[in-house]
Amino acid sequence: MLFYKRIHQYLLIALLLCVVYVKNEEQEKSHSNSVAGMEKLLELESQFIEGFNNYANEMQAKLSLVRSFVTAMQTEQAKAAQNREHYLSNPLNAFALIRRMHRDWIEWKNFIEEPMGWAQADLINEHKDQLPSKTDLEDACVAMKRLKDVYNLKTRDMANGLLNDIQYNVSLNALDTYELGSYFHNHQDTQLAREWFSECSNMLLDGEILHPITLDQSNMLFIFASTLVKMKYYSVARPLIELAMKLANEKNTQKILNLRGEIERLSPNETFAEVIAENSTSLYQKGCRGQFATQSKLYCQYKFSPAPFLRLAPLKMELSHLDPLIIVYYDVLSAAEIKQLQCYARPLLDIAKVYEDGKNVFQPVRTSKGTWLDRNYSNWSRTIGRRIEDMTDLTLNDSAEMQILNYGLGGHYAAHYDYFDFVKENKPINEINDRIATVLFYLTQVDQGGATVFPRLQQSFSPQPGMAVFWLNLHDDGTPNNQTLHGACPVLVGSKWVMTQWIEERSQIYTRPCLKR
């Protein structure tokens, strides 16, 4: 009897409430910041699924319910198994994975704790510190909004897997859309919350189950409608309560009738937030959407000098802009070198930081994971370092290590400058060593999004494996060139890997001396 009472208690828990495991801020994994980092979540979820498969065999009374959940999860794992990076590069898969790992598995843990399923519950408890935190889930919601805003996507299209007019074989479920609606409601974005709640409502009306553990469809609809009424989304709640009434049993008919009456009474007071049409799109957004006018290229050529080796293996270069100088190099990294860089970086990836007030800090303007590579790490890294010097005609003495980055769900870097402008900070002349130039290597192609945009120059560069963009951040006299403002567009679909080498000015006294403008 105790078992069935506990089951009843679980089913009466308010919609989508779960035990949130709060971790110390220093232990945050920031799963959504990197596609490579999220692969561990898929592996962990695979273990959970296996455990629940065993649990289903032990619990014959629950077999049908648990098996349906396992089947759904195994279907997702099968999709991911074909190519994990490709699977996680789709923002819908990435978001759904983070939400499931943060919400659903804790719900299932509670469900199986008594009287059986201790082994499976212990498995989840054992790995609890590896699960996405509340912050991870919120970051994923913010990333979904970023993709919607930058690429001007419709909520319904996103829910159905239609991204920039390309239909993917993936969609969000009612739980995913409810999570997004709840987040935006809690953050006072009423219009966006209504859009996601409406998608959730449509899915429920089509017969999809919202709560991960529910046996009573009418009661589930009642709980969701009650939640919407509290949030004052009466028009969204009305069709749900009507369907709940049709499915109601004798036990819950009266409470559903009471809620329906409340909706009818309050509906005339419902207010709709004014939707302001977008009348100005930033140059950054235009660049990310591919809306910059095609500019005639200055010229392409082979670079044969000054290094003697270039006479044997010249570099393919394209002069893209004169002031600031921007040069694009093609095929400057081989497939083998790219693989070596990724293999080196994968186990070392950590949340990327930005330089602010003299120190490196975490900022939401940059969402990716990265690591540093000493150019003297191995023969192949030294070879890449020498190649950078050949490309730029600059020396890397005193320059920082190379940084390798992998972008995750909606991963981006807002428009910024690479230079520090130490002169404005009134630093002593012997401490001034600004970034005179940047070399940005692309290690992978990105299916959609992920371009590097120079909004003031109205130029954008889409990632191609082995391609590199080189530009000068400073004028000839050493002062910053604010035309080098640039940003990394959010990754819509794909896994973006890049490597950056910042070149510092102090060692360029003979290669590029400071001149008057």
C-alpha cells in the first residue's frame, strides 16, 4: 500500500517540478558551451538508459511505462550513435539533451527509489555531480533565444526542426517547449513565453504527454492549464481544459469544471504584450544572416616569399581588405594537423574567458570552451608556428600560446576588439605589448551559422577546414584600429572548431616597426 501511496504522491507533484541539484559555482561544467563537452552527457545518458532497462525487467507492474521511456531514449541514442558530434551540433538535440539530463532523470530517480530500483537510483546518484545544473539549463534557454534573434527564426519552425528553411529530422517535444516557455515567463519575456507555451499546448492537444511520469492524461492537462492560469495565459489554457474535461473521470471532473469557470471569468482581463516589429537590424545580425552585399575581391595570389620554403610550397592567399589589412589563406592546415589539434584539445577544454580590467573572467558574451597550445609542444605544433610567421611576416617571439576553441549550443562571441589599448590604460611604456595582429584558423566546416563578421567593414567569413583569416589590429603607429571590430556568429547547426594565434607587437621592432600615420 505504501508503494502505491508514494506513486500517487509523485503524480500529484506540480507540473515539471524536480529536485534541483545545486552545485558549487566552481564545479559548474557549463555543458552547453561546447559540442565536444556534451558528448559525455550522451555517454552518461546511455548508462542511465541501460540501468532503466534493467529496472524495467525487475518491475513488471511498471513495465509498460518504463519501457516506453526507455524506447524513446534509445531512439535518441541511436540517432546520436551514427555521429555524436553531428547529432549534438543541432541546437534542438543539444537543448533537449541538456533539459532531459537536468529535469527528467531526477524525476525518474525519485520515481524508482521505493520500493525497488535502488541500484538504478544509486547509478544516478553516483553521477549526479556530472548532470547539467540549473545554470546549464538556463544557459541553454538563452542560447535558443540567441539563435532565434540573430537568425530571425520563428518559434514554431524551431519547435518543428525547420532552421533557416532547412528541415531537420528532429523536433522538440512538449517538455522542451514547456521548459522554454517557463524560462521566458520567469524572465519577463511574455511574448516569447506565450509562443513557446502555445507550441506546448498544440502538442498536448495532439495527444503528446507532457509530464515524464504520468498515467492520468486529464489530470496532467489540468495541472498544465492551472499553471497557465496562474501566469495569466488564459487563451492558451482554454483548449487544454476543454480537452481535460472530455477525458475526465468522476474523481477529477469537479476541479476541472471549477478551473474552466475561472478561465471564463478571467479571460476578458487577459492582456497581450505589444509586439514591436523589428525595424532595424544590427550590422552584426545582417552579417550573420548573410545579408552583406558581395564585395569585389581585391585579388588572389600565391605567396612565395620571404621564407625560402614558400618557393617550394607557396601559400594560397586572398587580399580581402586593405585598411585594416585582412588576408584570407586557404588550405594552410592539413586534415592530419586538424585531427591532431582536436585530439590534443578535447580532454583539456574549459570555459573560455574574456580579458576585462586586467584579468580573464567569464562573460556571457563569449560561449565556448577552449584550451591553450604551446607552440613548442611537439614537432607538428612548431611547424604550425613557423607557418604562421611565414603567413604574416611577423615573429611569434613573446606572443601568447595558440588557443583552440569548440563552440556549443548557440556558441558565439559578441562583437569585440582583439587589442587591449594599453595606452588608454596609462600603462608604462615598458609594459605595453598589445596584439598587433590576429590569425584565426578554422578547423571544421559549420552547416549553418558560425561566421566571423566584421560589421563596420560589412565583411563576413564562413568557416572552411584549413582556412585562416589574418588581420592587423593596430595602425602603423601602434594605435588601435577600431574598424577591426568583429564577432563570432552563433552556431546554428554544426560543431565549430577554431584556433587563434594573437601576435604581440613588442617583438616586431625589426619586422614591423612603429611608423607615423
